[in-house]
Amino acid sequence: MSRILRIVGVSEQIYYYRKKHHKILVSEEAVEEFLRFVAYDYGKQPELNKRHLSWYEDNRERDTAIVSLILGSGLRVNEVVNLILKDIDWEARCVLVTRKGKKMQSVPFLMRSKLDLEEYLRIRNSRYQPTVSETALFLTKGGKPMTKNAMQKMVNKYSRAYGKPLSVHILRHTFGTQLYKRKRI
């Protein structure tokens, strides 16, 4: 009897593993479609009330830049939250991040991420009005740095509206999968 239970337990684990890992955006087209949804289509939903639509319009460029950067570099949410303006090397298309274990590493990002970051930086100071000393890359309406929790909630909000529950960590896995596929071709 215990042997049968163990076998059932293993198959349940395999099923859970498969179910859990089907959440990533498997193709480059799916990644582009999700980015397009965040950048443009979320605001076209008829069920959005005026307050949510206004919030979206105020933060569209920032949110697109965050999602694009994660999908275009594979950064962890904590690494994105801790980015400051001088961490971006525009010529090399890299960001300098503090990895686990306090190691500094230069991480490349895709051209799409660069374009989305540039679009966000064009409106960053006028829209979020940071103090002169504020160097955090991603800000909230009051000019304060975004928190890890706020970023996670933001990604969850867009993914639920998109109809595919994705977390920031799943976006990171999506990048890894896309990189693996590109290297194999």
C-alpha cells in the first residue's frame, strides 16, 4: 500500500511541475505580445474605471520599462528595485547589479529594453518629481523608490488582466528559456 502511495505522490509531483512550468511565455512572439499588452492594450480594457485608467496612464512607461528589463535581462526583482541611474551603461547596453553574496556584475539587456528604458527616463523627472538626491531608477508617484512588493504587485496585476498568471520570477525564467532557445539554434 505504501508503495502505491509513493508512486501516486511522484506522479502528482510531476503533474504539478509540468503545470507550474507551463506558465512561462514560451515564444518570442508571446513575450512581445505581453509587452505590447503592458505598454498599450491594458488601458483599452472596458472594465477599467477612471481611477485605474489614470493610474495606468501615469505609470505606463515605467511599468513597461520594468517588465521589459526583466524579460530582456533576467534580473531578479531585488536587483531591479536596487538599480540607480548611474548603474546603466547605455553604450554597452548593460546594467551593474549587486548579485546574491554582494557580488557586483554587469548584466546585458536587449535593445527592446533599452528603448523602453529611454522612453521611461524621458518622463521620469517631470512625472515623478524626485528630489535632486534621489538616484533610484524606478520611482513611485511621490518621487520615492519603488519597493520590491510594489513591483511584484504591478506584474501580477498586468498578468492577471492578460489572462496568464505570471510572477516576476516567472518573467526571469522566461528570459532564461528564451536565451537557451537562442543558443541552441
